[in-house]
Amino acid sequence: MSGHIVVGYTATEAGQDAVALGARLAPALGARVDLVLVLPAEDRSVITPPDAGYDRYLVGQAETWLAEAGASMPTDVPHEAHVRFADSFAEGLIAAAHEFEASHIVVGAANGGLRGRHRLGTVATELLHSSDVPVVLAPEGYRRFDVTGVSRVTAAIGTRPGADALLEECVDLVVATRSRLRLLSLVSVDLPATVDTGVIRVAGAAHADDVLGRALESLPESVPADVVVARGESIEDAVAHLSWEPGELAVVGSSRLAQPRRLFLGSTAAKMLHELPVPMVVVPRTRDKEGIRA
């Protein structure tokens, strides 16, 4: 895995978190960082006529912010800054990812979340509904984390469409970053409230073992993996009680409701975000019959 990583930058603490994560991921993946700041498209208003002077001011301010972001990155991380225009920030980031053939789009959590946790803002939410490129979410306060490299990749394995794409992404990440792989099942935790939890937990645990076993069998021999079945009263409880390394990435697949080759954060992944202290990578589904991988 090599090439480009698009980092969506805003002059906020969330933007700084995204830059910090991009600066850490890029060397691990052998990639360069494209810092992208998106401004409203020129036809943004039918009420206010375009003002060339104001537009020049906006671009100048954006370039200043991008220069500050670039200055905060380690000198040995190749990067380039770009100002783009689009109808929405997410649309501009996706277009930039296509332009640079980027492997990932990195964004920060919204301001106001607990430190080390995720709180999705407008840009992240829109990306997770529309991107066909894997999106990496930086937890709040990540700019303060003293982390280098990637030590472990945890794959949240489920039974829904997209599992193949999820494992492929995880294998690519593990090989590129020379890290370790952990397969995580939350199947036995994510239960309906109306069922007999004792019976279902036993069946769910057996089902989780089967799912994890099939996932292990599909891995290349060169990529060994640890296996863990989460325990807890809820997804949030299970995630909170798992061990997480500072240099870890958690990888989840898109919801089964997502359109092929698009992202949509399912209920399990959304619950994970509340307690997850590490970056989350969300992988698009594939259209299995056509063998398409985002």
C-alpha cells in the first residue's frame, strides 16, 4: 500500500487531530499526505453575487491555514497543500481522493467530544454516507497523543456483506505497516433486548467462533492473527473493557444498508465509537458479484 492520503483540514482542533493522524499513517503506509481545505463552490449563493475580492481573501486565508498545518507536520513526512471548491466539504474531499488516487481520507472528530473518543460532526457524517474511499476517523485530542507508527490492527468481524473487503483492507494495512492483526467479534454482545439473553449468548458465542474461524482460514499464511470474542452487557461496555494499544487502528465495515462501494456507519460501529480510544477506519462494501473493491 502506497501513494496518497487525503487529510481534510479545518482551522480547528479537529483539523489538528486529522493532521496528526495523517502524519502518523503516511510513513507507516509509505504514502504522502495531501492536506485539503474545501471552500464553498463559486456558485454557492444565488442571492449574493460573486465577489472576486472576497474570494481572493478566502483563498489567501485558506492557504495561510494550510501552511500552518503543514508546518506542524514532521519534516520527514512528504506533504502538499491544496485548496478546493465544492458544494460541501465532504464532496470536495471525495473528489480530491479520486484526483490523487488516495487510499484513505482522514478527518477529525467534531469539537466537544470526550478526549480520546469520537463524536461525529457534519463532515464525518456526510463522508460516512457518501464516500467510496475508506475513511479514517481521528478521536478527539489525537493531536496530543505521543504515538508513532501502527502497532496493531483490530478487525471488527461480523456476518454481514462487506466482510471480505474488511479483511482485505486489514491485511493490506498489516502488511504495509508491519503490524499485528487482531480479529474481534462482537456478535455475542449485540443482542436484541427482547430475547432470552442466556440462550442467545451461548448460541452467539458459538456463532462468533464460527465467524472468526472462517476469517482466520481466509487470511494469508504470512499474516497470523490473535482472536478475541468481546464480552460485556453492551457494545459500549465490551469495547470499553477491551485492551487498546496507543498505536492501534480499529477497522470496521460499512452497514448492510450502504449502497455498493459506499460507506454507511452501522449501529454496531456507531456504538463502538462512543468508547473507542483509537482511530477507526471505515471500509466501503463491495459488489461481490462483480468483484469490485473500493
